[in-house]
Amino acid sequence: MKRIALIVLAATLLGTAAIAQPGGRMPDPENVVLTQRAAGQQVYGGPTNPQGRSYNFTPTFYIYPDTKLDKAGAEKLLADMNIQPVLDANYGVAIVLNPMGAKYDADKDFEAFVAQFNRNRSGNLKVIGIGAGATFVNQVIAPKAGDHIAGILTVGGQPAKLAKNVDSYGVPAYVSGKKTAAKVAQAYVTLNKAVAAGDHFVNPKEELLTVFSDPTDRALSAVFADAWKKVLGRNYRFNNYKHTYYEGQQFGQFGPYELEPYLDYEALGITRNVVEQASGRQADAPKQLWYEYWPAGLQEGAPAQSVPVVVLLHGNTNDPRTQAETSGFIQVAAKERFFVVEMEWQGSVSYQAMGHDGIETVLYQLFAKYPQLDPSRVYAEGLSAGSMTASALGIKKSHVFTAVGGHSGGIMGGMGGAFPGLNPIWAEATQKRGAVEMPYCSVLGTADNVVPFIRPENWRGNGYLNAWNAYQQMNGMEVIRDLDFSVDPLFGMRLRDRETITTDKGAGIQIETGQLYKGNVPLIKIVAVKDYGHWNFQPTAQIMWDYFKQFRRDPETKKLIYLGK
């Protein structure tokens, strides 16, 4: 049975690639006059363009024209917008949707919007309206569906007539039109609970909820370019609440969508280096790939051994920019001033796998190349299969890492297979018991169906419990093999420093945390995102870093040093 379970889990993790990507295409609905895609096709399992942005949360544009268009008219509209370069750079798709009748009808066209939304299952939907299409977007889509949309651009059109005391989770918006922009913008300011901030408006608690107003009659291409720079290209929106986003959902099924930032390296002061390196001396040796992320000033002039290192490990067959772009760690690095490297550890159609030894080797190369990196403060974090790998590295490479953690993955039972298994890891943890200490931070979603969270009916042999037990074993702690949910209905064991954190994501997604101690040292931290599926939850990056930075490892003796809070 264990062997069957391993095969099923591996297949599930591998299957996320197929689920997350567009499948076979059904015939377009009658109101879809044109679907225009990026010129290049994305390749799952490796970077299609290693220099650009990954295919995670590629944008889908719904475009509502002023009047009904034929295909030639729709093509001209997209050409006038000059949208193709944005599609090409981001693997995007633009869909031009005509009104269902001779003109827009609030009920029929919103019903068509919902049907199209359910069909596309986009995690990054941008909606654009022109003229009468802008009126439909302003008055119908924004008030009814704004919390499912990553950004709105309207050109011309009439403003929404909002009900008194309207309650909304908001939607980033850019409005243009010499005669109408000011009034249209005011409705979006109300929806976003925004206040004036220089040349635009912003929600004081969520900087991505912005409203920009352009009271001019500029060319459509100039308007779109400015809207992409200031609003549409700054964020994505997806829903991982009470399910995993690539499992699919219907409109309104799981509440408001999370609003998350796209990485803006310039705004963060981050320099990204793309490194391709031959894995051998032969001219045709396969390449290795990694991405370096440097906060301003650290690559050029930081003192020797002053910069901590965080290694990010992507999920199974994911793009090797996934963690950098979706975990929140780059934003934390910009603020906390540490170096980040995300490696193509698993290998792909284009790049050589690194494995545990390769990860270690790359780190030694980085230490030699950049003397400012601190070998006593090296941490690892991963997603899913990357979390399983980080969990294994903390025990197998305990001389390299100071602390490790993972999101949505623990340690599989038995000998493992495609991913590290408990038996060999447990043997090594037992050999090192009490002699080696490794802080471990475990982050997980309680609604994860891919790597299920512990529950009264499934905790025996659960991958998360396996990981906690392995670290209890190596750290010389009591190994809690049997859970008791009368002690703690969520974690099944008594944790210290229990805390509930309510975030501003979605409808107020909550985080539960607690720690296991050895003496006065918190060697295991558990972070549960309530009712959350199998993916990164960006606020946990800061939580994990705050835990990591309490520790360093003596470079000579390799003993753990606890610095305290």
C-alpha cells in the first residue's frame, strides 16, 4: 500500500503541470469574436525564455469594444492598443467579446462574462472596456466581479452608480477619457476605499488597490502602455481558498480572490542575474541554471561574510522562477537585505538536474565568487517537491544549512521514489541525534488536497508528521508519534507560542502558528494557513524569515548558534 501511495502522490504532483496549463480548447462562445495569443508557446517544466518572466499566472485580457466588431475590426482594435508585445512577453491571451445583442445588456452580458470566466479559469484576469464597453465594465462588471479581477482599464464610458454603503474588496483600475475620467475614477475610489496619493489614489492597507485617472484623449496604444505600467502589469489575482487554484472553481464559489504583486525589480531595488553553467568540461555538456537576486548595494560593496543566503527550490516540474515570483521572499529580501538564489535543482528538458550534491556545489561556487556571502547563515525554502527537498537537505546537508523550511510538502513515507523518503532520512537523523541541531519551519495549507494536512482520520504516516518527527529525532527532542486532537484541535499536539494572525488577503485568510522547543530554543516552527490549498501564501515568507534569522551556524565547529528573537 505504501508503494501505491507513493506512486499516486508522485502522479498527483506531476499532474499539476497538466492541470495548471490550458487544456484542449472548446469552441468559442458566440460573443467571442477574436482570441489572440502570444507568438511563442510556453514549455512547461523549464523556462521558455530564461531571461524573462515565468509563465506563472500569465495574463488573460477580456476586451469589450464600443460596438459589435467582426474579426477584422477586432484585430484592428488590438493593433491600435499595441497589445501584442505584452502578450508575447508574458505568454498572455487577449479575447475580444462582443455584446450579446445589438448593444450591451447588463444581465445577458454579465451572464456571458461569468460563463467565459468559468471557461477560462484565469488566475490573472484583466478587463478592458472601450466606449459603451467601458460603461458595461464600469457599471456592471466592476461592482459585481471586481474582486475576481486583477485590473481594469476603461476608456470613455459612463461611471458606475453605486449603492449607498457599497462594500467591495476592490479592483485596481486605470480610467481614461477627457470628459469622463474624473467621474469614472471616483466610483473606483469608492470601491477601493482609496485615498489621494500624489497623482493617483490608493487603499491605505493595500498598495495594489490603486486608481489612476487619465483625463486626456491620447492614442489607445499610449493609454494601454501607461495602464500596463501603472496598474495592469503590477499584480495578479488568484484564489487558493478552500481548494487549490489549478483544481478549478466557478465564479463566486470560493469568495474574493487574493491580490498579489508581480515582482518589480526596479521598484524593489533588486538586481537579477541569470546564470547558465556547463555541468561538465565537454563542449556539449548539459547546462545548469540558477537565478541570483541581489538587493541594492550588496553585490558591489558589502563587507566580507555579511550577507545571509536563502536558497529557493521550486515545486515539481515548475519553472525555476516560481518561488522568486510567487513566494514573497524577494520582497522580504529587499527589506531585510539578504541574497536569494533559486536553482533549477530538478532538471528539465533544457537543463541538468542538480540534486542534493549539486545544490551544495553551487553554494560553494557562490561563496568563492561572492566573498560577501555569509556561510554561517545559509537557509533553504521550497514549495511542494521543493519543500520535500529542503526538508531532506536539512538532515542530509546539515553541515551546509543553518535552518530549512518548506511550503506544502513534508517527507514521504518508506524509501521514497521521485522524492526523498522517510526511511533513509530517518536513519541519518538517528545517527546524528543530539549531535546536530537543525531549525525547521513547516508551512502548510489546511485545505491542501495534494499533500493533505493532518486530520484525526489521516495523521498516521502523514508527510508533515514524518518531517516533524525526523527533525525531532535529529534534534534530540521528544518524538511525538501519536497525535491527540483534544490537546490542540488543529495540530494534535501542544505547541508553545500559539498565535492566530488575520491577514488582509482574500476575505481575511488566517494563519495559525506554534513552536516546539528543546530547552529554551524553538527548533521547530509550524505555520498553518487555514482553509488554504497547495501553493505559496506570500505573508508566510516574512514569518519564515523572522524564524530563520534567529540562527547561525559556527563555520568551524558547525554547531548551531541561537541568537534569540
